[in-house]
Amino acid sequence: MERASLTIVLGGSTGVSYRASVPLIHASKLTTRQRGGVGKNLSEGWCLNFAVGCTHGCKFCYVDVINKMFAGGRFRNNPDGAREVREKDWGEYFMVPENLSEAIEETPWAKWAGSEVMLSSMHDPYLPTLAPFARRILEIALAAGVRFCIQTRSLLVLKDLGLLREFSNQVRLQVSIATNSLPLQRLIEPNVPTPSRRFEVLKKAKDAGLRTGVILAPIFPPVKIRDDVKDDIESMAASLSQSRPDHIYGESLHLRGQNMRLIEEALGHPIKFPPYFDTNAGRSFRRALKAQGLGGIWWPDHRASA
């Protein structure tokens, strides 16, 4: 693979870059059993992120607040990078480390042989710019015995099904879907493939012999463009009846950083949560899955089962 030196920043800025540290795999408190990773089924406490920002620009994403909180540390040698993150909204910044190819080659992958790593927790690993790097990571790391939970909203992962099938005992492929309402999806996930195409990714992955999972999140309360929450959840459950994922996780919308502001700007009206929304959404989630002969975990449940 040719060495790639990339600096990509959205939103009109120029000349901002950063260098990835080696190894690329880091411990993640988000994914440990003690911090709730068992419920979301993300990894065994390791994650692999190789960019800052995400061109999907999903309005509800929680990652922006984390980037802003730790921007100073990540860009300690480049204050322009920290400024980009802090001054721009989610979806308006995206940076790939200038030394990513070298960092991939220099990471001692065998150190994590037998451990499951999340790819990725802070961005989609299969963004168009990142997909070649994701494949290179998987080629080297899987051969070294690393196990992966690949989390994506992208269709580009299908191009690597042959590779993933070869290492099917080391791979779980998970897809995130927030709604089956196309009008709502277009507002809250403006740069993401349609829900139906993501459900198809799950089916193709399952047909290829991979273990699969889906995160139905965040479930939105009633909004003007999609009022019926129960119907939306039932529609997603019905769509899963063909692929029957090995793991299903559901979670409602929560305030995280600036996500509510971005959501309300996209919707054109304030978000209002009905009384007991989370409890009722969880009840609808469980009943809808049961009607399809499926089971799942609603977000508070994983704490009791950890």
C-alpha cells in the first residue's frame, strides 16, 4: 500500500493536521464491563480510532463532546487542531493523521491477539477516506490474531466481506440504525445510507457467515416528521426479521454536548419528551422484538446483567 499523507478538514479551514500515536489500539473506559460495554457489546475494553471527526455528521452523536473535552491533549503540539474541534460543530471537522500508514505498520498487533477491539468508537471506520486504511488495519491485525467488533453505518464494509469471511471467527459486524422513517433519517443522519440499505448490510454479513449485531439508537421521541414512536420501533424490528442479528441493543435519545441544539436546528422545532418516554420506548422495543421471535437489551438493562 502506498504511503498516504492526508489532511482533510471540512468547514473551510486549511493546514490542520495531527500525528497518530503508536500503538493505534488504546484502552477504552467506554467499552469495559464496569462502564457498560457488556450491554452495547462493543469490545473487551479496547478501541481503535484513526481519525478525528466524522463526515457522517449525525446530529445526535455523542462523540463531539468527547472530542472537545480532550482536544487540548490530542493536539498538544498543534493548537490549530484543538481550535478546529472546539470552534466547529460536529460534522464540520474531519482530520486524518499524517502518519497513519506508518502507525498501522508500527503497531504491535500481536500484543492484542485474542482480545476484542472496537473499530471504531469515535468515528465510522468505513468513511470513504478511511476505508482503505480500515482494510489495511484488518489485513494485518486479523492475521496477528486480533478480534474485532466493527461498528459502522457505511455500505463500504461490504467490499471487505471476503476478508472478513476468511476470519469470521474473529469478527463481529455491528450496524447502527436510529429510525426506519426515511424523512426523519434524512434530517438527523444527512450523510448516511438509508435504513433499508443498512438492514441489507446486516443480511449480507449474516449470509457470509459473520456474527452480527445492531444498535437501534437513538430512538427519538415523537417529532413532527415522525410522530409514532411505537410504529417506528415495530418497523425496525420487522426489518430485522430477515437478518436476525446475534445481538440487538436499543437506547433512547439523550442530551450529550450540543446534540440537542443540532437536532432541533435540523428538525426546525424543539424536542419534547413525553412523560415516561424512556420506559415506554423500552417496553415497545421488547414487545416489537418478541413479536418477531427476537430478543434484545434496552439500555438500562445491561447494568443489571453486567
